Amino acid sequence: MTEKRGTIDYETEMVGTIAVPENDRLDEEALGSWLAENVEGFAGPMTLAKFKGGQSNPTYRIDTPGKSYVLRRQPFGKLLPSAHAVDREYRAMAALHPTGFPVPRAYGLCEDTEVIGSKFFVMGLADGRNLWNGSLPDYQPDERRAIYHAMIDTMADLHMKDPDAIGLSDFGKSEDYCARQIARWSKQYRLSETETIPEMDRLIEWLPETVPPQQASGIVHGDYRLDNMIFHADEPRVIAVLDWELSTLGDPVADFSYFMLNWVNEPDGRAGIGGLDHAALGIPTRDEAIERYIARTGYDVPPMEWYFAYNLFRLAGIIQGIKKRVIDGTASSAHAKQMSERVKPLVMTAYGFAQQAGLK
């Protein structure tokens, strides 16, 4: 499906592959040897292409006569501490795939940076639809509703997984999730800070003092949104949740609230659907989406203004890292520069929600 934003074909911009740019080339001989030794059933010859989308970890398509794979590597250049955690992505998918949760099969992780210059992992290629525009302009109301229900249900199913039962008991600290995230992204923001934003400074002070109680603990994705999923070619069904770099153990409600930001974010050709006539489009309203999540999980979902402020603050911290890599010349996507310009608007929107939640 081709989704458009004004006169720009957004899917063409971000979805699909291109020839591997010179700066992103890999040592194919070393990679081929590693794949032959470590990936069950791998048999060359292979060809490489690079996926267009993504700001964080460069992602490649590997085609062989018998099978196609996806390789995710850390970006080139200096990395912030704990950023670009491809090993965490691999571990989350390797644990979830045997349970039937929709993730690609994880084939192998390489932590030897001598092979291609960084850590990387290899997973199966999910063959389906990658959707970007939250308004789903090419679909009918009943199709839109079914797709949104699939996203909500899939997230709820993730949050109901027992980490201990699938070998993820040590995947992170299960308590104080929001406080830990605030501390992490405050630190990351300071390490990549390029200008002084007083409202960000105030958020860094205020958020840790006002964290709501955490009512449950589970596996959280950290970046759950429409374009991080692959849908079945013909059915309203999620066949793969991607991009597990920010996954950990933590507060499911905080994770869900990040997804719910889509209902307040302005439409921009991506996941934002704020201000649209959801009933006319067939998209569940914000209240309907929350009710469906509650019915599947049993969790209490409180007013979300604090969580929206927290999530936008966190997103600003993430994108500030992208901005710093743009300045340093190591960002992995041409779209990264456009993304980097969102830091201050995100901070200001977060500040507005914080004021609604009690910030003076």
C-alpha cells in the first residue's frame, strides 16, 4: 500500500531498499563466513541491500537463493553508553518467538566487532504490509478498525507475557520503570545536548519528583507504533513487531501510554491521528482503545497527562541523540535530519502536558 503525505510519497521515502551506500558497506566476505558458521541453513551466494527507513540501527536485507534475512547493526561512529542495543533486540525476539508472539525468528547474534565493525544480529524477513500513515487512507472504516484492534490486542498480549517463564527475568529491573527511564534519558540528553532549552531543564527536575505508582511489571517494547509492525498481506493481523532496541522490563501502562500518544499527536503522514474524526474513519476513539486494552489486561489506566509528558520528554531525549549524530555526520538515514528538528517542539508539547498534570 502506498501512503501519502501531501504530495510526498512517504512510503517510497522510507519503505523498501536501496543499494548499500558507500559509507554503509560491510565486509561481505567476513559476513558471509560468519553467516555460514552461525546461521542454521544459511547457504550463499548472497546479495545485500539497505532498508531506507530507521534513524537508529542501520538495517540490511540479505537475499540468498533459498531464503531472505534481515541484518541489524549498530551505527558507525562514537556511540552513547547503552544506546543502539542490538543485543537487547536479539534477546527479546529470541525469547518471544517460541511463545507464538509475532516477532521474526532470531537466527544469530554477533558480539565480535571485528567481523563487520560493530555488533549485529540476523533475523528472518517478515513478508507483509508495512504501514506508516495512522489514518490508513487506503482502507475502509471496518478495515481501519480491525487493524487498530490488532495493534491494541498485540500490545496487551505482550504485556501479559510472564518474563520469568520465557527466560527474561533478568532483562531489566521490574520496578521503578519510569524513574529509571527518566534518569537514563536525562543522562543521554545531557551527553548529546546541543542547545539550552529551559523547559527541558525543568522537566528533568520535575518528572522524577512526580512519578505515579507502578501497578504492574512486564515486558515493555519501548517504541510501539504502527511503522514498527508488519501486518499480514491480506488479514488485519500483526505478523511481526520490530525494533526492540528499547525493550526491557517495566511498567506496561507507561508503554501503553506511549502508543496512546498517537491519538493526540497531529497527523503528519506517520502514526499521529490527533484531531481526526475517528468515528467516521472507523478508528477506535481514545476511550475505546483504552477500554479494549483494559478488557484484555485487567490493568487500571489512570489519566494520561503525566504519562504523555513523560513519553514526549523521553522521545525528545532519543531524538536529541539523533540530532547529535546528524551534527557529527554519523546518522544512518537521510530522514534523520528532518527528525532532529523535532526536539524543541517535542519538549514544548511535553511541557504543556506537564502543566496539565500539575507542573507550576
